[in-house]
Amino acid sequence: MSAQANTRANQNMSNESIHIDVDAVESTTTAISVTARIDYIQRFSKQLTVVVDKNPAVYSQLARQYLAHISQESSKQEVNVAFVAASSKLNDIQMRCRLIEQLFANTLFDPEQSLAVSILRLVKQNNDTITILIEHAQTLSLQVKYELCQLVDVAKKTQNNINVVIFGLEQAAQEVAQNRTLFDKKTSIIDASNGQVLALDHARFKNKTTAFKSDTWLKLSLAALVAMLIAFTSWFFLAEYENFSLTDLPVKPPIAETPKIVPQETPALITPSKTARSKFASTADINLALLGQNSSKQLLLATAERDDILQALVLAEPRINNTNVAVNIDEPAATSTSIPALTNINITPKLVKPNEVKLDEPNQLPLLPLLPVILTEQYYLNAEEGYVVQITGFTNLSRLATFIKKNKDLEYFSYQKNLNSQQFIVLTTKIYSDKAQAIVAMNGLPEVIKSLGSFLKSVATIKREINIVNQ
């Protein structure tokens, strides 16, 4: 891209064209020292000079005093000066245009090219001494600062007399110091208040707000948020662990075995021998046989008649002496009503005539199950609180009987509960006053018992299970 400069200002830098009243400029000791320091750097070091101060009025006054100083020196030699007041509203292209238009009027140039390229090419054509003064350097972009620094450095190597001085706040020096790799040994920073040269690593140029940048605060906020989430999650799991109980876990019911259908065989009729006559069983013998007890008499039993069996089944009215209950869990319970146990039953014989009871089918005779354990539900109901170790549980009475036979020395208590619409017999240890004692008791169980999946259970949980069954 090319543009043509419209005007050329201060080409010969005569006193009439500058229009600055030298007598009106205040010449203080500080201004003289700063001007002398700038002249010394431009004569011997040939570096980009940055004059900084905290007060904009101070560096602006120094900029105009140095411009007046150049106007006095211009009478001795021809000097081409460009003075530009920078602003944040001017972009890089506009800054390049203003500098080149003041230095080289009516000249074609490409404003997108670097100042080091454009000005050095135009200097070879005019062979002038060039001085560039820029006010409010803190508004210059880093790109323009670097182009000016590169311009002075290349001019020094090519024996061209080009001087660049920029005036601004300390933020301009801070940006130069933060990009030290670009400006090291190519830039001199002067304090406008006393004329001292400051190094790039001076404490005044360190960015004190680096730790408080927006990205830093964002990272700190995210870290704090993550820490709060971790703390809340940990607290939640600890609280849930206190309320966690293994009794709330669903227990997988044992796989039901497929019942085998056994064909019914017609009982063979026993024909009395001619030589020996068998004695028929009495009603009391049949009753004892149903209860699993042996008759004290050594009798030869023959097939009982239908009327005798019927009379034996209905002649007794059982009386329960304790609160223990039992259930046949091989068949699903139709209701939640518990069935009385067959332990400690006193039987009063009662004669019933065969004609008083009608029975349609012999297979419909009621059968009462026999539990291989005595339920001790009142033992749990009488306890106020505590913990037990649940040893195991069964829905199959035959497996329960086998377990009790194998573990005759095991001390246990038992009760029944509902599990998946089935009656479930539970075996536990005695009640311990606190959880620590129950844990010690659980660890002391034999490995065969612990392998069944023993765990702790509170007495309150057992009471709820018993009450559900008794409803």
C-alpha cells in the first residue's frame, strides 16, 4: 500500500518555522541535565532514548524544552525534526504516516512497511540528519516502539545520523523492561525528575500487578471452586457413611430348586395272614407318628382305616405355651399371619365320630411344618438397643436343619422376617451393647461362618422386621 505525503514541515528547522518562544521556556537545572544526558547518549551510544516520569506535565515540558534546544542547534547544521503527540486513538499506520509526512513531504511511501525500512530508504535519498520526538510514549504500541529502536540500531551500523527520543509515563518503560529481549542494549531510560539513567531491571519497572491480572484471578477462583467441591463431596460421603447399614442392602434369594415330580404310587393293600393276625394301630399311635414320636409299645402296625386317620388329625386342640412361631418357607405364604410352633403342646384326646367330618380327597389333609429351630423373637423385642451379628438366613428348612446339625456348638438366636414375599428364618448371635463388641464377636466367628457373609445389624432393625411379620 502507498500514500503520498501532503506537507513537509520543519525541513530546514529555521527559527521562524518552529514558532517557539525560547525565552518563554523555563530552563531549570533538571531540564538542562536531562537535555545534556540525551545529547550525550545520542552522540556516543546511539540508542533509543526513553524519558519517563509519573507526572505527564513534567515530561511534556521536557519534550518542548528539548525541541527548543534542537531549534537552537539547527542554525549550526541542517536538522530534519519530526514532533508527534501520540494517542491511543492512532493506530500503527497512522503513526507511521505522521512521522514520514513531517520528515519527507510530497514523498511516496508504504505505511504498512516498518519505519526502519521506510525512513532508512528515504534518508539515503536526502542524506539528512533526522531527529524524531514523540510525546505520550505510553500510548505507542509495542510494534512501533520496536520499529523505532530498530531504526536507531540499523542507522548506527550504516553510519546514518538518526536520533529518536520518546517522552511518556513510567508505563512505557515498564513495557520496554518486560520485553527485555527486544530492547536490551538498544534502549536508554532517563528519569525526567533528576536526569539519571535507569536500567531495564530497575525496581520501578517491575509490574507489581502481575499477580492480580484477570487470568490469575480466574485461575485462583477455579482452584478455590474445585477445592470447595472436593470438600463438600467428602463431607457428603462421610455423612452418608454414618447412616449406611448393610441391612438396607437387598439380599439375593437363593436359587430355588426345581421340584421333582414323583409319581404317586398306589399303596399296596396288606392282606392279613391266615396264621398271624396283625394288630391295628390305635388313634394315639397314629397321633404320635404324625408328631414324629415313637410309640412306647412294640406293636405290629397295619394299614389304618380312613376314619382312624381322620379322627387322629382332628382329635387334638393344640395349646401354645410360648410365643415362638414357625413357618414352612418351602411354599410361599398366602398371608403374613405366622403359624404356631409345634413345641411344648399339650394334647387332650377328643373322640370324633367319622360321620361328623366330611373329606373329599385324601390328598387335601392339612400338614403343619416342623421348624428345626425354636424362634426367640421375644429376646430381641425385650432389648432396648444394641447390635448383633447376622450369621445367615434360610428359606429352605432342610438346609437350615443341615446347617444346625453341622454347627451344634454354635450359640445363636433366631427370628423370622419377610424377604421377597417369602418367610425367611434368620440366625444371629446374642445382643451386644455397642458396635465395637459386635465387631469383635464377628471377627471371632469361624471362617466357615464368616464365609456365608456375616454382617452387623441393629436391634432396632430386627424389631421393625419382626413387627412387619406380626402385622
